[in-house]
Amino acid sequence: VYARSDREFAVSVPPREYELAARLLAVAVEADAGGPAWAALHDAAWQFGCNLGRRAGAAQPGAVEPGAVEPGVAQPGAADQARKQAVLEAVLRGHGFEPWHDENGTIRLRNCPFHSLATVHPHLVCGMNLAIMQGLVEGLGADGLNPELSPPQGRCCVVLAATQQTGET
């Protein structure tokens, strides 16, 4: 039986110190609480997510730029939103978030790819993750999902809550 360890193991030849660089950058940004460094991190994370969503959506057959409506074509419906959600989940899996659905349709993330950094700098990393997810949802045009913070033990701090569709035209 396989059980995931909380410990990480990585080998690099020659040795690299990416974790050290990340920790030093995190300390510097945290020292600027609410200042331009925080805003720059949020903006960069949101833009990364948005670009990721646009590229992933455009790579799908029949994709239309989010917010665009083709002449003579009805507004996106449930099937289109389901396709976008499937694309979003594939992107999340590709980046190591391990998405799964709970009983309410909320997408929860079993893994935080930034786990070791998040344990030392949770406010900073969770805020960055939230901005990435907000950008991803917007870039993909996955209107039925609302990224929000919900930090459980042992998982990513962001969930993508399913929003209720109003049915308005």
C-alpha cells in the first residue's frame, strides 16, 4: 500500500539552492506587508494564472477567447462550462495541485506544490496561490468557479467553489 510522505527528496547535480532563494524572496516580500512588493507578487501571480488559462483554453478544440461571442452562436452553456472546468483541472494536475471534487462540487486541491515554502510563509504563499487561481479562472473564462481561501491541514489553501448559475439570459 502506498502512502504519501510529508518529506521531500530531491537531487541536483551540481547542487542548486532554489529553496533558499525562494525563502529569501519571501522574507523580503513579507517585510513589505501591504506595500509594492506584495502588490507586485499578487499582480505577477494573477497574470501568470490568467495567461495559463488563456493558453489552455485556446489549445482546446472549438475554444473561443473568454468573453468573446461568435456571431450566430448561443452564449456558452453548461457543456462549455464543464469543458472549461475539465481544462482547468488538467492544468492544475499538470502543476501538481491534484484536484478533486467534494460532495458540493467544490474543487479541492490535495497538494500544494509550494508546500515547504508555505509551511514557513503561509500568508504569503496562500495569497500567491489565490491570485494564481483567480487569474486561471478568469483567463479560462470558467465563470462557474470562485477561488477562495480555505486552508485545511495537509492540502492547498485555495479551493475553487462552485457558484450557482442564475439561469438568466
